[in-house]
Amino acid sequence: MTRTILPLMIVAILGGCTTLPRDGPSGRSVDAGATRPDAMGGYALVELNYEVSERIKAVPPQFFGSLTGAASERPLDLIGVGDALQVQIIEPSGTLFGGGVGAGSSVQPGNQVLPAQVVDRSGAVSIPFAGAVRVEGLTPPQAAAAIRRALAGKVANPQITVVVAQNASNSVTVLGDVRQPGRKPLSVNSNRLLDVLGEAGGSERPVDDMMVTIQRAGQTYTAPLGAVTTSFEENVRLQPGDLINFAYKPRRFSTFGALGAVAQVDMPPGPVTLAGALSRVSGLNTNTANASRVMIFRFERPEVARALGVTQPATPNGVPIIYQLDFNNAANVFAASNIQIMPEDVIYVPLANAAEARKFFEFVQSITRVIYDVSVTSAINVD
């Protein structure tokens, strides 16, 4: 009976290699999947070399999202509700705000600095002998002129100076992964996104791993912080009332197959090449890896796909492409040092044919041992 079952099981194994344990697709299945680019879940297979890596690099980088639509031209020197004003009144006659007539009948001019006046909800401040003076929406010089008009007829030729002591209305709210979140003031010379980030103490996270979101009047604008630090147009002027969130979004790539480690790896600051990514997981497994089939699974940008002549239809995530590099070719080591790994890339190396054959025979051997054990056990039971 054992002699009958054993050949049948080996034939079944040979007839369907999917019965063998695997850690990913074989090289043959990758090739087969690329023959139907129009199929659901299809992909393009691109042979990677130095020339191809240069064509990829030649396509200008494109940021995910943009903040340029949030650029504001709203003036930031206007007084608003909640601002605290320092009002100084100089009265040449000194009648109301000074010492009046001094020794020798000389007139002593008055110089009065009022306690901080907070703009109330009606947009006004209270000034002695003038009452409520509306200053909301005015610049400090305009507010001084308004107070001077309110004192007309009560004070002879008063000189008024208004300074914003506490700026509550011209401010933004900063949240997220920064050292000092909270409300941050805006001014005419400190009104851009990086100014506010500096006011919040910056972030301990790498710039490349940070996303910035600006919320304003029901609109949301998002971009990588790296784009803000490298493109002047992204470092937009802000508007009072903006809500700014700095979110930590680590860049990661994944490794599978015959590599030194199967892991999800955090990317260090700056660009990471394929060679650098492989070194972070101890390279290829020298006992099992098929060095001729080092693969990068990626949803590529459509403009890059067009530059490579790929006609594979794009998905909402991009054009599915598998880059394949032959590491047996010494020249391709330069290509591995030239192509950059992108966040969410999957690096995969299938088993070499010899490793697959070894795994097959080990599996067959394990089956034959099971059959032998079963036959021995059956014989013992019969006895």
C-alpha cells in the first residue's frame, strides 16, 4: 500500500508546485502576470539598468499636494477684537492729562500712558474724556487718528500713539508634532509657514517624514514639509484664524523574499537608493536568493511611466510597475546605486532555482517519512 501511495503523492506534488511552501511569487509567476497588462491587477515589467534609472531621475519630482492655494494677501496690521492696545496721549496744554500750570505760570505738557486697553466685542476701546472709540479693522496709526478726533474739543491738539501690546486677533493655531503647539502671532514681517514653525520650536522629526495641513474656511491644503523647505512657493503667507497641523508620517518600504530580513523599514532622512535599502536588511540571502531577479514593486507616477514607454493603465494610486534588476551583472550595481526607493515600495527577491529544487526535495523527503511512519504504525496496530 505504501508503494502505491508514495508515487501518487509525488506525482501530485510535481503536477502542482503551489503545494510547496513559499514566501512569495516565483519568477515565473511574475513573468506570467506581466503578459496581460490589461487584466485587473495587471502590471508592467521593466528591466532596470543604469540607463533606465537615469530616465527615471530625469523626470522632475512632484510633491503630493500643494499649499500654494492657501497663500493669503490679507493685511496683518489691522486691529481686531481681543487685541490689547497701549495708548499714549501727549497733551501740550496739560489741562486734562498733564500737570497744568507750573511755577512761573509756565504750561506743563501732559504725557499719559493708559493701561492696556482690550478691544471689546463691539470693536471699541474706552478712552478717558472720549468714551468708546471704535478701532476694529484699523491700523495703529488709523486708530490713533480716531482717538484724536474723539478728543477734539476736549483736549487742545493732542498727540496720540497706539501700539498693539498683545496681538490676539492676528494669530494662527499650531497643532501636531511640534515642540510648542498653541496660538502663534502673525506680523507683517513674520507671516509665512516656516516663520510659524520656528515660533512653535520646530519639530524633532525628520523634515521628509512630516506633512503639513492648513485648514481655513472649510478648505484644506496639504503638502510635505520637505516641499515647503525646498520650494519658496510652498512657504505661503498665512491668514489669521488658520489651523495648521504638522503630522508625522514616516516613510517606509517593505522587504520580502530571499533577503537578509523580511521587514518594514523606516527610511532615513534624504534619498535612499536600492543599494542602500538592501544594505539596511543585510542584503541578499546568499543561500537562497535569485540574484538575477531583484524586484521593486511600485505604483509609479504616470509621467515617469510615460518616460519609460510603459502603456499600462494607471490606477488611482499610480501605474503598477515591477522593476527587475539582474544583480549578477556587475554593471547593474551602479544602477542599484542610482535608482531611489520611494515610500511604500516593496523590494522582493524570489528563490533561486536551486533553492526551489532543494525545498522540493526536502518537502518530498518529509512526505516519504510521514508515509513510512504511518506504515510502521499500521503494522504495529495489526500485531
